[in-house]
Amino acid sequence: MTQLSTSPRTRIGGAIVTSAVVSAIALFALSCHRTTSGFFAAGGGAGGGAAGTIQNGGSTVEVTKPTSPIFGGKVVGAPGSVDVGETITLKMRPEKDLPAPLPAGFVALGPSVDITKNSGYNFLIPVTATLPYNAALLQAGDEPLAIYWDEVYGQWLPCGTISIDEVGHFISFSTIHCTSFIIVGAPGVTSALPSVDTGFVAGVDSMFHPNFGAYDNPGGSSIGIVLFADWYFKFKKASDGNALHDKYRQGDPNLFKDDVVAKELINRVFIASSQIWAAIWGMGSCPATSPTTGLEIINAMAISNMPQVMMIRGTAASGKKFASAVLVYKFDAGTGKFSIYDPNFPTEVVTLNYSTGSGFSNYSKAPAYPGTIDEYCYDALSSYLYPSQFEQYYDAAEQAFTNAGPSTSTSNIANTITFITIDVIAPLLDANDVATITDFNTPVTVSGHANSGAIKPKTLAYYINGGMKHKTPIDASGNFTFDIQQVDLPNAINALMMIATEDPRQEWNSHSGFRYISIKKQGVGFFSNLGFESCDFTSWTHESHTWQNSTPGSFNPEKSAIVNAGTDPIATTLQLPYAGTCCCRVNNSDNNYHISSVSQTAAVPNVANPQLQFYWAAVLEDPNHAPQDQPYMDIVVTDDTSSAILYQKHFFSNDPTYSGWIPFNGGSWKAIDWQVVFIDVTGAQGHSVTIKVTGADCALGGHGGYTYVDGDDTGVISAPPSIVTK
């Protein structure tokens, strides 16, 4: 992608005023809109447009009339933008009137442009629209921004910028839908960055359900989580009356594993956006990390008062790429930090340093990722889903995805939602919807039945490990069958998500049937009882000693224990366990020089792309001793065969190298919330690997400290070849 200019921009129009959250009154109209009053003062007018077709192989519709106010403007559909055999007629024309006044501080840099198409479907992957802008209306250092008019919610919202041609004065942006678009700017800005706060609060407006790969899909569903959280905060929180963090908690309110509604909601949004996510990754359409990326996010938050989606991309030591979606909701000009909701750490305020000179640095959760973070990329919500699509997901989740009666929202869908259900006949599933296979040489046959009710399903769309969409027909009796090749099942546990729909072009519809199952390969486990789900120390070595006597096991009775569901008695916001029903507490809160550890050694199995994933947290008393005398936690993962250290963390209480300490008991205790650890062990198949977790009192004997450790029972999570975590 073309790099954007790094010219500085500043505060836009003074104070940011929170927009009223508007309840949607209709499903989105993808094909057209009508304008309202609001004369475009800088000129423009009807005429001088273009028309053409967008086809599966890729095509362009371009304005070629030199006298047109949008001469050179075009829409480019990449291959795959529309379905095979589908042809969409697209028109673009300048408008005399704006759909609504622009936000304060912004001016139009060209006419409002109406882009329409003769199809009610979104583009399968975003098309690229390019429009000219009038640079004469800007001052030195100013840059354009593309925005669009959202007809359902009645607001201007930002588009995902692709590139800016500052010589020819064109801006390119992505969109999956059609409406009115306009290029705007904030003339006269200076080099002083603004502070922008959308009002989003981590732990309040974030989802309680974390980005947990073993129960959603390997590698996670971060894009589904952040897209829904973004939409709910902006467009539904006020009318719903609840913070998202408190919604969809079923069963034990302290555990996310039993929150089946949240799980299905996340996966439905993920399915609807995953193909676009994969296309954006594959096409390399995110700009590389640069100062301008931060400026785009600041301006987008300012114009919409809405958090913005950011993609974190990086490279593991093995050379494999990884990516994760996060939500940027605040910029503090005084500290030069963005505040970010990372769904891997749903209650934690994650920060990212930013300056117009050097761009991004010091992502506070970078050590938890499987390698070096290389890029921070911005893309708007509308590059994935049109905001009002979420009304259907919301309605369905309010009814727990069951045929429970009338819709509870004001969106214009049927008064009673009828849900298709999917029964899986083969392979045989256990009580947790896990199929265990022992034959690794033949295809896995999946067969079942889609129960239709009032809506007759015709197609089953299915996704393996969050990868590309496959389709198979559902016959007149509701039956389906398909084979999965072994090459498409590279993981110890593979995710299979299925959607039964009457319309394969919009399988995201809320009444479509949804089923998630896991396909597990028997005998490729890594660490045994990694998540302590036997609720004992089976397979682990555990001991306690003291600062004075370092001989392992020299202190009895030992201080570690298995912990069941609940909250920590000191760090009362720390939910236990992270996953499953049990976890391990290493050491405890009493004092008297104790040091405790648990450890286990295992061989890396010979599977493709092996990944080790586990979780830890710490609760340490803070007596303000010298660093070497403070209570501490320590975790080290070693490749015993090669003597390499794969992962190591050591923090003493209130260690300044960790930025996320949470105070308790008036600050006398400090906690680190659950940390997600991904370790790429590609190339270490057959090697012996050891995990050792330590928790310790202070060296002076008067203060306690302990560490928690939890994991997945499989111990190996291996993601699709191009993406480690999504």
C-alpha cells in the first residue's frame, strides 16, 4: 500500500461532543440513499458521473469526463469482490447537496459522491474507491479524510484509508457497501496533537468473554469480538441500558466457558467478517506502521466519537506471521499514549506510545505475543460490516439464539425469528461437541441434518480453523455431507464452524443455523493436565522451600494448591480460573520466606505449526523493599534439548518494567491480571520442553506473594499457516 504523508495534524474543532446513540429503525439499505438539505458550499453539483459493472474477476468503474468535479474518481473491484457468475451495476455521481451537515471543524474538499449498486448484497471483499480532493482548501500539514453517511443511524462515519496521493490530490479508501461519501479536512491544524476520548472503558465496555482460541476457534476470534464491542458501545449501549461487560454471562457469572450465547455471538460476527479479514491480510492492504496511521485513528475518533479498529501484525521467531484485532478508544496528548482494548486482556487498559515523528512504540502487551510486532494497521468498522448488520446479531443474542418469540429491538426484522438448527451425525461428538479421530490418513466425513422450521435451508457454509469459506448443498430433506482432507486439519484441535442458510450470499443472517464443533487428533497432546483440569497436581512436580534453604521440597507442608472457580480473596477482580474448572496457585499469601514452584517437562509432538499456549497471573504484597528483596513471580519455559529459553518473565511487586499493576488493600498488594502466553515451537518437534512457575514471599520474611497458572488441556494450539492469532 502507498504510504500516507506524515505531516502533523492537530485538534479538530475544539472539544469533542458525544453523539447520541441512535437505535436503528431499519436494516441496512445497501443499494442506494437519498440526500437531504445542506448545500455544498465549495461547489459541485449533479452530472459528470460514471456507470459500469463489477464482476468476480475484477473490474473498474471510472469517471473520465474532464469537466466532472470528480474527474479521475473510480471504484475498483478486486477479484472476488462479487460472487462467481455475479455482475453488479455500479454508478457514482457527484451531488449538489450533502446528506447532512459535516461535524464541527471539518470542511468539504469536494462534492458529496453518491455510489449506488443494483444489488442488496455487500461486496464479498472491500472495493477500493478513489476520489479527488481540493488541496487548496487545506493549509500546510493538513490531510484529507474519507467519511460516509450512515443512513440507518444518521451519522457521518470514517472509511478505512488505503492511500493518499498528495501530488495528484486523490485519496483511496475501502468500502463493502454503497452510500454517500465525501472527502473532508480540518484546515489550519498545527503540530499539536489533540486528546481524544470516546468514553469507552476497558472492563466496562469490553466483552467479558476473552479471545480464547480453544473454545472459539484456534488462534481466537478477536475481529468478531472488537467489531461487536465497537458497534454496541456506539449504537446500542444507551438504548439497551447495560454495559457490554455485564451482558451474556450465563451459568457461573465468574466464568466465560459456560457463556454459550457470547460464544455464538462472537463466532457469528467472526464468520461474517473473517473472509474480509483474510482478504485484507492476503492483499496487504493495510498501510505499514507509520506516523500517519496514528493520525488517521485520531481523526477518525474525533469525527465519529467512536473507537476504531486496529490490526496488530507481527512475525514469530519461526518466520510465521501473526495478527490480532484490537480497539483503540482514547488518545492522551499529554502522555503520548493510545488506550486500547485488546480482547486477549479484556479488563486491562493496554497502551501504545505514539508521536508524529516516530510513530508507534512500546505496545504494553507485546511480550505476550508470539514474536515481534511489526505493524499497527488501521481499518474502519465499515470495511468489514455495515453497522446496522449488528442489529440482527443483537436481536438473536437477546433471544439466546433460540425460537423464543418476538424480537426485543427496534430493527426491522421479522417479529418472530426462526432459527435453523444443525444436527451432526458424523463424526461422533462427545458432550462438549468434540470429535476425536484416530485415522490421520483418510478424509474426515462430516454429515448431518439442518432442521428448517419456517425457513428452508439450501446451503451449508463451513469454515475450518477460521479459514476460507466452503459451500455444500443441503438437500430437500435437510441432509448434508462433505469431506475434510487431512491437510486441512493441521492442528491438535481443529475448529469447524457451520452455517445453514437459505441464502449463501448472506449467511450471517441471524436466523441462519449455526454449529461449532472441534475435531481433535488423538495422541498429539503436549503437556498433560496443563490446565489442571484433573483438579490435582497430576503430571506436575510441585514443591516449596525458603529463601534460606533453596533445596526443592525442603519446606513442608508446601504452600501451593489447586483452586476452583471464584475470585482471588485479595485481588477481588481476578477471576479464577482463566479456563475450565481449576487452576493452580503457586505459593500463598502468608509470609515467612516461602518460595514455591510447579514444573512439568514434555516433548513437542510432531505436528504442523505447534504452538504452546498457557496463562498466568500474580498477586504480590508490596512492602517497598529493595527490588531484590520484594515478593516476586517467575515463569520460564526452556527447550531442554537446545538449551534455549523460549519464554521468561520475572516481576517483583510493583516492578516498574510492568505497566499494568492493579492495586488492592489500599495499595499494599499489587496484582497482574491474567496474561496470555503464545510460544511458537515450530522446529522444536521432538525436543524436550519444561515449564516452571514460581511464586515467592519477600526475602525479609514479612510479606507474601503468589502466582497463578492455567492452560488448555491440549497444550498445543496450531493456527492456520499464515496467521497465528486472529
